[in-house]
Amino acid sequence: MKRFTCIVALLLVGLLTSLPAVADAENTAAPPDPYQAQRDRMVDRDVGGRDAWGVRTPVEDKRVLEAMRIVPRHEFVPENIHAQAYADSPLPIGYGQTISQPYIVGYMTELLNVAEDAVVLEIGTGSGYQAAVLSPLVKEVYSIEIIAELEKTARAALDRLAYDNVKTKAGDGYHGWPEHAPFDAIIVTAAASHIPPPLVEQLKPGGRMVIPVGPPGQVQHLMIVEKDEDGAVRQRNVMPVRFVPLTRTRE
């Protein structure tokens, strides 16, 4: 009887001793994300849903939708406009540049049709948000931003949020990043006057580029450029868009 009593006592002591540890674990658990509901609404209504007129095509790729449901868009805009971060509209990020409308980010990402082992080149890092959305979908993202100050800000946000497979640099994206070519996919997030030949050259056979083309301040065309296994290039117009212009360094 005495042995049984001792065993029970030891079990009770062990249980009571473990309670503070459980309580401490609960107290140190990560707080709920206050922006999650806004992200869910953005994805369900603005990216994966139809617009009020039923004109635009909803994004259907589940991987893309899940990435946008996770990536904290407010972390890629200035703090004074965090409250607007999940509106379906472009927002200013300084230096005359914008973070693209969430629907356009989702749609262009879906058009890339990337596999998990893909290596992607982005021209126009901007805030870093598009690269962050691509990050969980592919093996590596290489992103170029011509405005050095923006590249630094985007790099800091990507590092802070541990998007470790995104590499960035400041430079003229027109020339691509030949050291890491060829790329499975290329996405250009500013409007070019024409499709840059260096980017076509750096696109892997079987690869795809999504790029807005047209004059600044006017209606541009979102284009898909595909290179087949023999190196032949085809292009097609997808939809009218309006982007900030692709800027170049003077040569």
C-alpha cells in the first residue's frame, strides 16, 4: 500500500511540475496575424473571384492563391499605408514606383505556370512582393531593380521575412542576369517599349516570359512570350494593362 501511495505521489508531483511549462508554452505562442482575415478576403474576392462586371478571369491556380494567402503584403509597403495594403489596387512605394494590384500579381504569376524546381528571373523588384509570392512556388528567384534604394528596401524585407531563395541586385534589368541563365521563366513588372532581346536569349527552351509591352502612360498589352524546344519564339497578347515604364541606365 505504501509503495502504491508513493507512486501516486510521484505522478502528481510530475504533473504539477509540468503545468508551468505548458502555461509558458501557451504564453509564448505566436499571436494570431491581425492581417490574415484581410489577406483571405483579398484572395477570395479580388484575386480568385470575379469582378463586379464578370469581365476578368479569376486566378484558379491553388498554389498561387495559397502563396498570396500567406505572403504579408503589408510588409512590402510603407508603414503609413499598411491599412490599404490588402485593397485590390496598386500602391506607391516611393521613387515614382508602385506595388502592383494584387489581382495582377496573381494573374501574372499564374501565367508563368512554374514548376517547383523552376529558376525564375524577375525584372523590376520594386517592393519585393512579387518575388515573395514566387518564392514558395519555385526553386530560386533572381530579381533585378534599377533603383538602388528600392533594391535595398526590398532586400531588407525579404531577409526579415526569410525568403532565402530570392536573390536580388541593383542594375539594368533590360540585360537580364546572364550569370544565372537560362531561366525557366521570366516575369517583367514594368512596361517595356519592346520585348528585350537579351531576355529572350536568356529564356530556356520550353520556357515562358510574361511582360507588359507598350508606351508609358498609355494602354499597354500583357504579353506571353514562349520559346519552344527548337528555339523558335512565339508571342501572344493576353490583356490590356497599365504599368510604370521599364527604365534604363544611360549607355
